[in-house]
Amino acid sequence: MINQTPHIDKFDTIIASCKELFLKKMSDYGTSWILFRLESLFDQLWIKAKRIRTLEELKDQKLIPEGRESEYVGIINYSLMALMKICYDQQLPNPEKVLSNGEMPEIAQEKMSQLYDEITSRIRTLFIKKNHDYGQAWRDMEICSITDQILVRILRIKTILKNDRNLMASEDLDAQLMDIINYAIFALIKYEDYSKPVNEIDLYKGCRFCNPLEEERILLRRKNFYVMLSLGPLVEGYCLIIPKAHITTFGKLPSNLFNEFLDLKEKVTVILKKVYKTDFVLCYEHGNIATSIGLPPNDNHAHIHILPVPKSISSLMVKEIEDDLKKFPIKYYSFTDFWEDYHERHSDEPYIFIEKDNQTIVFYLLDNTPRSQYLRYLVAKILGLDEKLVDWKSHPNWERILDSRLELLPHFILEREENDKVNK
């Protein structure tokens, strides 16, 4: 079971990094932290957790360089100091004697390293057991929820101390502290996932949309489709609608899935307009060209881009396309008309389409493949965004993805609940 526990390697890496910092500070300052009473250590935990929450609410606008990650590391090490005082008090110097003598007795680094390892070994076992019993439920938590869990446990600790540790039915200080450490590790694992760039090699290990790499981006699952936040969102709320089956383009969507797709697209449009207080939601597709990752066309997995925009830009995009491609579009009065015509006449031909504000489909068959991420490029150009943001591999922009998730997820949860009621 231990070797199969997901993320245990990340747990080990984080603890090793925290321990390295702990021992380096011991080299600089000795074991002066022993003078902290438990109340002082818990105050340090409170200060750090409260700062994390403040940074979350301020969207990381800060006046000192240390960010949330360094505060989570501090929470881990201060919690471990408290656990050492609780569990190994007899093996540590007596603080009262230190105060009387004014000198800190030397403790070998090897001894402190051993105590650190003994405690973190217990926490590692707890990590494995809870991952097993709860099925990695923490992966579905927002990082801000993890912060709140830490704050709640610090308040519990303060209450336990206030009541002289007379517990009726609750876990004692050591259990609360081990939970705090594991929650801090959960947060650091999620931060690591959000900060790493998209690995070009991973794109070819299997279809990104048949096997989504980042479950946190998924807002809604239906029987045959799911809605996912896009990497490299040019605006907040930038979503993708994706069929679960490996279909190369929406023009080839099987007829039995068509009504489900239209219903889902309408629901997503309504939510985006409501949340972002706009009358304009743009919908487009690079059909059967897979220009963004360089795969052969038939290896593409269909995905419709759907995003709220502050103004009408579809007509401006059409003009740019006509100037760039030197061709005029085929126009359809509904998505249904486009779909029926493509099925009947065009089969595997590559295309791009844009759905205009009046739901007219502007459709271009392509003789030559346009530049990579062509329609994303036009959106960025018309909205006055930096062109480098078009490349979602280099600029995944996890901060905007997380902000969008916080805004949208409650609405998609309600939509899922309503849909479940209808289908019962």
C-alpha cells in the first residue's frame, strides 16, 4: 500500500526540503527556538496561516517578497517544533535552565535530525492512511479551503490549551498538529502542480482530453461531455467543451450526442454571461487541424473554446480572417445547419469556425494550416493582449485558472444538481 500511495514521493520531497531549511537555521541560530512556549509556537502558526489567507484575498499583492509557499513551509517547521516539545520534551534542553544560565547548550545536529525524522515518519504514515480512507479528497479542495482547515485546527489547539487539555471527545494537540502539517503539504503539492509549465513530452503520452492531466480544471461532467477551464486563459472564465469520446472535430459529432452538446453549450453560455456580467460569449473551434501541439489532424480531440468577452469581437475576427486567408466564409444560421452540412459535404476537411453574437456560424474551409493557435491569436490581438500569452504551453496562467474556478464552480455545481434532478 505504501509504495502505491499517490503523491507520497511529493510528500517526501517537501519534507526533505523543510528539514534542510530547519537544519540550516539550526546551524545559524542553534536551538534557540526551544525557549518558545507552546503558546508562542501556536501564535507563530496563527500569524503565518492568517497571512496566507490575507494574500489569498489580496490575490498575492504583497509588500515583502515571501509568498504563500514559504509560509506553508514555516507552518510545517513550527508545527514540528511544537511536536518535538510535546513528544520529546525530556530529550530537549530545559528552557528554565537556559534562561537562568543565559546560554544554550549544544545539541548535535544528528540528534535533532533523528527527532525530526521520527515525527515526520509518523506523519507520513498518517498521510498514507488518510489518502487511502478518503480517496485523495483533498485533491478536490481549493487551496483557500486548505488554509481555512489549518486556521480551524490552530483555533482548536488554542481552545484545548485554554481548557487545560481536558478533552471530552476530541483529538489532542499532537493529532491537531499532524493534521496541520499534512494540510500544509497538500497545499504545497497543489502549488507545485499549478506552477509547473506544461511538459511538451507529456502531450504525446496519450490524448490530453481522453485522459485529462489536471482534474482541478474540470468544472462539470455530463454523460458524454465535460467542461474544462482552458490552459493559458486569455480572459477569466475561458472554458472548453470536450466530448469524452475521441472525436476529431465537432463537425463530426455523432447525431446521438448533438442535442446534449447544444444543451450544454447553452448552459455554459448562460453561466458565463451571469458570472462575468457580459452580453458577449465567444465560441469557436479549430476543426481537425490540431495546430497547437503539432499532432497529425486525425489525432486531434475535438474541443470548443467558449469564453466571456467584454465586447463584441466576432465581426472583428471575421475581418482579420478574411484579410489573412484571402477568402470569404460559408455562413450558417445555426450550429445545426453547420453540423448537417459538414456531415454531408466536407467529412475530414480542416476548418475554423466562429459563432457570432447572433448565433450565425462563420465557417472557413482551410487550404493551408494557419499559424499555431490562430483564433486565440486573433482574440489576443483584438483585446490588446501581449502576443506571448497566446502560447498556453509557455504561459498556462494557473492564477487566472484558479480565480476562474473559484468564480465558476458554485454555478456549475448548481447546474449539475439541477441536471441530476431532471434525470432521476
